[in-house]
Amino acid sequence: MFRHSLRGGPRLALLLFASLSGLTLTPAKASAQSDNEATFWLAYMNQTAITPNWAIWFDTHYNHGAFFVLRGGLVYNIENGPGLTAGYAHLLLDPGDGSLDRNEHRPWAQAVFPFRISDEWGFSQRIRSDFRFRESVAGGKVVNGWDFTVRLRWQSALTYWFPDLDVGRFFVQVADEVLINFGPDAGPNHLDQNRLSLLLGMKMGRLTVRVGYMDRWIPGATGMTAIHEHAALLWFNHLIPVSEAPDRVSEEGNP
């Protein structure tokens, strides 16, 4: 468990989040014309421990009108260090006509660095790489052929934990993630999207439930037009300990 203590309390936590998150993208957002959309994002995330260091990861997501995800991976939690995961995901994407007819094959890998600032404050950094093989699209329809891009993702999450209750422990979490495309099919605008979320959660033993809101800003190919998605979130995290294993902090369970 990467439990390095950071001194400075709430002020340091807020400073870290503001400086390391993608909030600096806000000026770029203001300069683009956006189409506002409302949606609902349902997610279930599971980590089943095999040994104190090894675990199996599985998560599934449904974002209405945008994507459906099935993802698995193998986790190695370094003692007093980060959590490392690598695996494969299959997705169904919207090609542009509102359906989920576009297939994607996605090997992926990530490293998560959680820090406990105090008993009330937690902060984490996550770096993820997506290797995206997607069916080609023309005119909002799937056509023959495949596109390939490498997408790098950098997420910062700040969590405040409230005092323990008999039924569990509430927390509030703010997170920001920047997603950037690389590769021959990345297009002229390499910024894929920015995800800013605010969640209220409760950890009840091995089950964590979070509800909240996400502002997902997706620029067009040129960055002059964009989709501005407002998503209501309902996310479940489930930790199954098969053997004695370290309990990872909840900010690691973001999609």
C-alpha cells in the first residue's frame, strides 16, 4: 500500500489537486462551441484478491448513448508502493448515429499512486495507457477497416473522509482526468477529452457506493466544436478478499 504521509493537511491537498489536475483546460473549453448533452453513467468495479499482493480486476460500465465497457486485468500491489494493473477491455461505442455499433479492442495498463495525507484526507494520482483498436467510421456509420490510437490518461483525485458511523463511512471526492491521443489516427486535435467529477460516497465494509456528477468535455476533430456531456453517476466498488490482502483506498476505484 502506498501510504506515504504528506504533511500539510487540507491546504496541501487542495494545492496538489489544483496543480496536478486538468483544471487548467478550462480556458480552452470556453473558446469552443459546445453541444450540451445529459446522460447517465452506471458502473460496477470489482477487485478479487488472490494473494496479499496479487488480485484480479473486473469492471463494467454503461454510459447511455456513448459506450458500454467490459474490462479485466491482473493487479499487482507493491508493498508500500503503487498498484500496477494490465489487461484487456472490449467496448461498444457510438459511431455518431446514437447506436452502440462500433467495436473497440483495448489492451490497457495503469499505475496508481495513492497517498494518505491524514485520516480525513486522501489524494491519488493515476497514469493509464489505452491501446485502442476501433472500427473505422465514416458519416456516422461503421465501415470496413480499423483505426489505432494510443491514449494516455492522467487522473488526480482528492478525497475527504467524514467520521465513522455504525453503518460505514461517508466521503466526498473530486477528480479530474485528462485524456490525450497519440498515433497515426489521432487526428489534428490530440486532446481526447477532459473528465471533471464530484462524488458523494459511502464505504460499507467491502462495498463502496458513489453517486455524483461528471462534466465530460469532448472536443471535435478541430477543437472548435465539442460535446459537453453532463452525466449523473452511480458507481459501485466491490472488494473480495480471497486471502489476507491490503485494503486499497477508494480513490483508486475510478473508471
